[in-house]
Amino acid sequence: MKTELDSQALAFHYEAQFKQAGWTRIDAKADKSLILSVWMLKDKKGKSWQAILTLTKNDSQLSQYSASAIVSQL
């Protein structure tokens, strides 16, 4: 994706959406080109879910990132 946001602002944008949907962040790591966060959710039926959100900066293209969210039931 192409955005004018820096990597921290982009991460905050996605993290706010996770929080609004009821997810809880349990871990996060960041360096200059990758932001990774791990999220947990217990649904209305009591099932636990985990999500891993990654945002990777494309160093060869200014303002471009790859975003990925992998969600799995535990």
C-alpha cells in the first residue's frame, strides 16, 4: 500500500481498529522496516483467537508498505 503515514502512525491506525473490535495486544516488536504485533480475542462463544499483524516497509519505494494479518483459532 502507499501512504503518507510513517510506520508508527500506520501501526497505530491498524492497532486502533483491532482494539475497537475487542482485541487485546499481548506483544509487539519493531525495527526500522518491520512492525509486528500479536493480539488475542475471546469471542462470544468463549473461543480464543490469535492475530499476528505485520507491517513491512518497502525500503526501495518511499511511502510503501506491505500489511498482513493472520488470524487463527486457538
